[in-house]
Amino acid sequence: MKKLILLILALCCLMTGCSGAGAEPSSSPTQTGMARSASYAAAVSPSSTPAIPIINATAVIPELYQEKPIKPVGSCGVFLLCTDPVEQPQGSHYDAYTVDENGQLTLLDSQLFNNAYTIGSGRYHFNFSWVENSGIKVLTYESEDMNASFLYLSDSGSKSLFLLKEHLSNDGSTVYNYYPVLLDLYGDEIQDLLSNCKLGSISSISNIAISEDHTGMLIAQEGGALYYYDISNNVMYSLDELSGEPVKACTLAEDKIICWNQSASEYGNGNVGDYHFWYIDLGSFQRMEMPQLQSGSDTLPLRFAHLSGFSSTMYNERMFAGSPYALCTSGNGDCYVLDMDSWTLTPVSGYTMPASNLTCRGSFDGQRLLLEDLGNNSAYVLDYTTCLLLRLNVQDAESLSWFDFDTVLEQPRDGNYYLYHLGI
């Protein structure tokens, strides 16, 4: 009889799943030490969708370093520490630190640049200090007589893009603002990119983005008009004229400029059907139509959750040539990545987008998207190229930003910065 009773109890345990293993760890980060535990994946039942890997903070950096506050330079992977006794908006000197593989701050070597150049009919003084981190340059000091602005993330080897705040044409007839020049920080040489180009009425420049191979450049004028400058052949093209219709925004791909506008009002609801896409072939500079977007009937209608291109708006003094990817979602929360270069839709598995309280932040290289689900206090990173998701084990989904292209920074106001290195 005892054996029969034990057998019945064992069968009951198996049927009710009495084991407690496989529960998802708490989303509250630990506060002990400089780094949290290694990444782990949430356990799921065999019948559920694939688990989304969870990333814990790989480094914890105190907001006070050497008894002074540090501040991050977004998307550049650098913390700045002011060395002046009294901080000022201009003229302050900073030490720059990066984070090593052990989660410790490492001081970067600072270099001084001091030279003056005659460009057109003006004389321009460049006096600043700078550091380099993984090929990205960051200014740590600017003299008060600097009459040029540094454009972050515009580096190509030793050269970086600077924008002259005011530039008088050779004949003295036109004043240009945000006039682009390319400065070689090692060779002390400067290149006037538009010297052989007829700018015409393009004087109020509001945004610039140069191609990776430095053969072309997107230029935006205040008011929204967009242009492409063929640097190799010294030719300026109006994207509106090439397209035969207004261009709201665009993005640079390898051999084309992808353009779009909204057929509905500017304040439309973001439905994909309200947008019209085409591209300019950079070989012939002719407008080409996009083919019919292939999609199953169960995915339509779609709306854009995130679409970000080059326009007349500059984002925080960072160079951004637009992203060739966009995130779309259906009415039931299913997500799809739109690759505008190949013009294909790919589903994102394992994630249902909430109906509200979601903020999207694209990385400046256009390859990843940070999803801040404020309603559930959770955060995810979508890799556009693989359509795979990672979940970040954050404290506060409202305090996130991009630290560099592969790292998300959290500042939950507890006295620390938390870094989440994606490793993708």
C-alpha cells in the first residue's frame, strides 16, 4: 500500500510541474562591484516563441570620478571630466576617458591642434584639443575664437568635417552658414569641399552628411530642400529636381540615394501606405522606382514604428546620413524590418510591440534600434541586419541612450552609469 501511495504522489508531481527551476531572474540590477553577472537567457516552455537573450550591465561607472562629475559624449564611447576650477560653456578643458574590458575608466591621450587658414575671402582659426577613441574623434577643448563647429562621427582616417559658422563667398556677395570644410588633424591640411561648386541660392545650410568614401555629400537647406554634391565631379544636384517631386527625407546607400515623402498630410498616422519611396541611381543620377513590396496578406496594413533619414534637422551635432532600415508593425503588434536597399520585409520573431508608451532610438550608424518600453519598464535592442533582439536588464527604461554603436548607457539617478555592451 505504501508503494502505491508513493507512486501516486510521484505521478502528481510530474503532472503539476512541481519543480521551481527556470524562473527568470529579477530585472533589478545588482549594486555590488563594478560589473553585474554575465548574460543569461530567460527560460521558456518548449511550446513558446524563441527566448530573447538578456544582457546585464557589463560595467558600472560612478557619476563622480576623482570627486568630480563626469558626463558621457553620446555615441562616441567617451566620458569627459572637466579640469577647469570653474566650468564654462566655452573655454573649458576636459580629460577624456574610455571604458576598458574590465569596466575601468582609462585616460585617453589628448592632442592640441592650433592653426589658421585662408578659405575664400576669410581667415579661420582652429584652436582645440582632441582625443581619438576607436577611430572616433572627440573635442575636449575649444578656444573662444573658434569660428567653426566640429561635426561628431564625421571621421575618415585623419580627416574630420568642420562647419564654418559664417563664410563669405569670394566675391563678397553671399554669406554661408554651416559651410563644410574637411580638416586633416595630422597633416594640418584643410580642404574646401565646395570651392569648385556653384552653390547658387544654397546659403542657409542646416545639415551635412558625407559618404563613407568621401565621393559625395548630402546637403540640407533651411526650409527642407535637399541636395547631393558629387565631390569627384564638382556637380551639385537638387534631389527635388532629380525626383520630379519634393523629397521629405533620404538615406545614402552604397550606390543609390533612397528618397521618400508622404502622400498624406505631414501629420499622418505613419501608415506605410501613406509613404512613397523611390531612389536616385548614383551612376546615372536618374530616378528609379521601387518594385512592389512583397508581403503576405496577413502582415498588412503596416505602420512605421521608426523611420529615420537625412533631412534639414541635425541631431545633436552628430553626422547622420540616414538609416537604410525601418521598423514596421501591424495592428496586432507583429514587427517587421524594412530593408530599403534590398526592398524586403523580414519578420522579427519573439516580440510583440506594445500599443503605446514605446520610444525608439536609432544608433547613428543606422544598424540598430533601441526600444524603450516605458509602460513595462523594459528595453530591447534590435539588430537590423539579423532581425534579432536582445533584452537589456535595466532599472529605468526612461534613462537610456547610445554610448557608442555597440553599447547602451543607462543613468537611473542612483549615482552610477550602467553600460550594456551588446557584442553584436
